[in-house]
Amino acid sequence: DISLTLLKHTFVESQIHIKNLALLGRDLKKILIVDNTKENFRYQPDNGILVHTWYDCLNDRVLHDLSHILKMIIATRPHDIRSE
């Protein structure tokens, strides 16, 4: 269940939801997090892609605009995604 997975690696610290990707039990060389709050990936900053907020934006294109880069990363199959 996706919602349970999210709860397992997210906790609140000073009213900020912090996401600790290491708690997922997956290889950090293969994980990216896309978020609009840099603090959310403070424990793994090299795994994070900071984007503009999309809240209350009916014309949001954040993921669409990022899709070209994400597809390129997938196509090149890097040994460590954090270097990309």
C-alpha cells in the first residue's frame, strides 16, 4: 500500500515533514525524490530534485516539464542516479 510506505519514511520535525529515504530499505543510488520543499529531503539532499510549488495552480506543469530529464536519466541507466 503506497500510503503505508509513505508513512514509514516520513516524520514531522519542527512542523516540517521530513522524508528519510534510507528507511525505505531500497538502494539510494536508484531513488529520486521530487518535492517543492527542500527540507523534505534534507537527509538525502543528493537524491532530491527541488521544484516550484504546485499548490493551487490549475496550470501546473512541474512534472511535465521535468519528464524530459527523468526520461533521459532512465534511458542512460546510471550506476548512481545521484550523480545525474
